[in-house]
Amino acid sequence: MTTTPPGRKPNKHYRSREYLTPSEVRSLLDAALNRPARYAHRDYTLMLMMFRHGLRVGEAVGAKCGLRWDAVMWGERQIFITREKGSDSGVHPLRDDELVLLKELREMLPQGKYIFVSERGEVMSTDAVRKLMGRLAVIAGLDIKVHCHMMRHACGYYLVNQGYSTREIQDFLGHRDIKHTEKYTKLNARRFLNFDWGDL
């Protein structure tokens, strides 16, 4: 668990914002897929799943809550998401491209319990994903400091701007307290599109 040193404010006080825009997410995904790396397919699939399912890094990888193959329901085109930090776990639909990516990944990497594994077939560590995110941000040329949790916030930001209700987003992200979800409505600039400024 990350702790804040005495006398130091939480990291959010030192960052301009805590989420990624859709274009920044796309830049990260492109960086993961197009770089000349052995595990580009795995890394792209990981980043996509983290964004589309609003995953904390420990919900994507790691021995406790990391995504597992037995959580994928191929026939139903669904996946069971195990949440951390007291959030509600639940079932999410899988889109066509996700199913294709997962099937290809299963054929490419050593078989085991976990979807995202290292070269040795062991579950990826959260630290490895944090380092990966940093490398991808550099490749993508993003001018903000990126961390893994920004993908979860990017998911909430995207959904609220698509017009989904706070209750729907709460259920999707597994928030037990809707106050955690309501912060995304403050990021929805579309609320102000009808403001009339006249000639000013």
C-alpha cells in the first residue's frame, strides 16, 4: 500500500489533473501496440482492459485480484472483475476486439491461472505495470506525468461524457459510495456547451 510521507500532501495536489483524455488513452494504446517489443500484444491488451473496465492496477495484475482465465466466460462474452479496496466486484461484457485479443494472448503466452504474465509465466507485478505505463507515456509523447490509476479515472471521465448516468457508472466501476462517482460529473464540460456568451 502506498503511503504519504509525513508533511507531504497526496500526489493529486502536485498534478494538474488525475485522468487521461480519450486522445491520450489512444496515444498510450498506440504506443503499446506499435513499439518493437516482444510483448507488445500483451501490453496493448492490458492497457485496453484497464481502460475499458476501469481497473486499478491490482485488479489487472497481481496474485490477489489480477485477471484470471477462469474469469472469462467465452460463451457469454463476459468477464468477472474482482475489485479491490472494498469495491463491488461484478460481471462486465467483452467486446469483439477484446475477445480476439484475449484468444490470441492465450495462444502466445505460457498457460497459467492469470491472463497477464511475465516471460516466466508468472503473474505480472503491479510494479512492472507501473514501469510499463511510464515507458509508454514517454513513447506516446504525453506532456503530463502518467500513473496507472489514471486509466481508471479515464474510464469514468469517458463514460460520463458519453452521457451515462452516475448510477450506471457507479455500478460499472464498483463504487459502493456514489460520492466517488459524482466527481466525474465535475469533469463533464458538455454541461456548459449551451452557455450563451453573446458577442463576448
